[in-house]
Amino acid sequence: MALVLLGINHNTANVDFREQVAFPPEKVGDAIKRASALPCLDELVIVSTCNRTEIYAYLDIDNGADPEAPIAQEVLREQELLLLNWLSDYHGLDQDELQRCSYFHWREDVIRHLMRVACGLDSMVLGEPQILGQIKSAFAVSKDSGVVGGSLGRAFQEAFSIAKEVRTDTAIGENPVSVAYAAVTLAEQIFSDLGSLNALLIGAGRTIELVARHLTDKGVRNIVVANRTLQNAVELGEKFGAEGVLLSDIPEQLVKADIVVSSTNSQLPLLGKGAVESAIKKRRHKPMLLVDLAVPRDIEPQVGDIADAYLYSVDDISDVIEDNVKSRTEAAEQAASIIERGVQEYIRHMRALNAVNTLRAFRQKAENIRDLEVEKAVRSLEKGVDANAVLESLARTLTNKLIHSPSVQMKKASADGRDDLLLLTRELYELDHNAKQSNDS
């Protein structure tokens, strides 16, 4: 059996190609059903996000050989091509191009990669938390589809556990690394109670939407969205219970705004020193935070000279982000240690399972020999053979049959110079221990 992974992510492929290889949520079920029909495939999880598509599988192949041995590499190559061929056929993509953009992992490298992904260490934004929820959802879909067993189940549960530990014991997710979140964090630093404040957001793009979301999460309820197109402002505002207005309404709204965040594509400033100065006077010098996330800038730099107006440009925000990325990078080093411990724990668990399977087979063989010989002994007793003779024969036959295979293999090992196997046999059967006990008696 072997745990394998075929993947494509933001480090190996551009967004155009990632879009082509992605699995929309409504198609994941069909993809799982079709992929599960592949030969040798026992378990399957498909993780598909905007930044990655990864196929985790547990295959019914022999992975006992040295991974560097030619035969092991040949088997791996066959399985990689099997998954590549299926993925390229499913999406109608060129297999050679797909292979150039993909990566393939096996055994502990799979669990190590999965843990890194779950912890946000393999994300475009280091430490971002959304990926863990996406992996959990993908796992749940496969589990509901009946294609997750004990092997992949164990791998993903270990990854979830490690991700929780990393989030709890490190600062990987504590500091903002997006301009939108950093802007809201600045607001928290300047104002003690965000919930009672009014916010004016200028623009209606993705950045402003994220700012609105973060402000709402922080308890801000009075939000106005100003945009050149009223419909866009209204549509964005409806998502957060905010009011939508035109850019021409900004002077009126500015007087009420405690927080102003702007991010548009305007080539000229939308907010000048005069307008802000007038608004500050009407506000009786109540503080106003202005965050300009646009390039070119939406707010004239001279606004920063106004008393009680706190202006931050995108460069100022970038400094905050850089500090926080550095903090996350340091946390990532701690996370890597936790992940490596998790990988080793997983390996120990899987090795223990291998021992259980071997012990089960060993016991079953011994019990088969026992049942056969007991049946023979019972027949002898029924024929009137002396009971002592039957017991002696039973004990002798059981002993001979139980040690026959090990004896043959030990003789062969000795002839081949396999002293390691002989030493292991002495350890398994505690032969040196038994000899010492005999000498002591």
C-alpha cells in the first residue's frame, strides 16, 4: 500500500492553468466517482481551491521496497502517469503540459506536504487560515462519498490535529498580512471602540469589499460605500448592510466619517486637503483616520498635515505587513518543527499498523497448524490410541511445524551471510535470554 499525491499549485502554474485544472464544487462528486474506478486506487481526496488542485490517494501497491530502488521508482512512475492521464483526460488538457506544472509525492512526503498546506505554510499568503477549512470540506466530501478509509482518514486527521496545534502554539495567524486587514488593524490601534464609529469606503472593488468584511467582523455597523457607479456601490453595500452613494456625495458623508478607506483606479486624487480640512472643522476636530490603499493615490498627501487627520498610504500599510510577515516567518519555523514531529508520529503509527498486520498473519498461520493437528489428535483418540502417546505426538508435531519455516529461512540466511537476520531471530525469540536463564539455574 502507498500514500501518494499529485498536485498543482500557485508555485508551479499560473492562474490561467490553475483555472483549467480546478474542480468546481458541483463537479467534485462526479470526479471522485470516476477517479475511484482507477486500478489500484483504494482511497481518494480531491482538494481544489483557487491556488491549488491536489489529488491524495491510497493505492494498493507494494511500498515495502527501498524508494530509491529501480523497481520502486518504476512503480511510482506508473502510478504518477496513471493519475496524470486521468486528470488530463477529465479536463481535456495536454498531459505533457500538466506534468510540467505538477508535483508528485509518496509516503511520508505526502503527509508532510499535507500538514504544511493545512497549516498555511504552503499558501500564497503565509499562514492564511482559510485553507484549513477548505481541506476539511474536501475531506468531508470524500468521506461522504465512501472513498476514505483508515489510511487517508488517519493522514488527514493527523494534519488537522497538527494545524490546530500550530495555530494554538505559534503566532502564525496572529498578525495581518493583507492591506485590507492591516487597515482595519490600524483603526483598532487609533480608536478604542470601533463598533460606535462611522466608516466611509471609497471604491467597490475586491480590496474595499475585504475592508468592509473586516470592519463588520470588528463590530462596525455604520458603513457607507461611495463609488463612481451607484449600482456597484449599492450592490456591495447590501452585502454588509451598508449604504451606497456616488463619489459626488463624499463631502456630505465625510463630515460623519471616523474612518475613511479608499481604493479606486482613479488617476487623480479624489479627496483633497481642503475637503478634509472643512470636514474636520465641522466635526469640531474629532479625529479621523484616512487610509489610502490606491496607486496612484486617491487622497492628497497634504491631508496628513491636518491636525486630527491621521493619513496612512499603501506604503505605510506595507510596512505594517512586512513586520507581520516577518513575525509569521519566525512562527513558520516553529510550525515546521511541530509538523516534522507530526510526520514522525504518523510514520510510527503506520509502522505499528504494519506490525499488527504481520502479527495477525503470524497468529493465523499458527492457529491453522494448531487446528489441523488437534483434529488429527482427536481422531486418534476416537480410534482408541493411548492418550499419552497422542499428546506427545501432538506436542512434537506442533513444535516441528511451528519452527519449520523459521528454521529453513535461518539456514538460508546463514548460507547467504545474512547474520542480521540470525541476530534478529535471537532477539525475537529471546534466545540469549533463555540461555542465560538456563545457566543461572
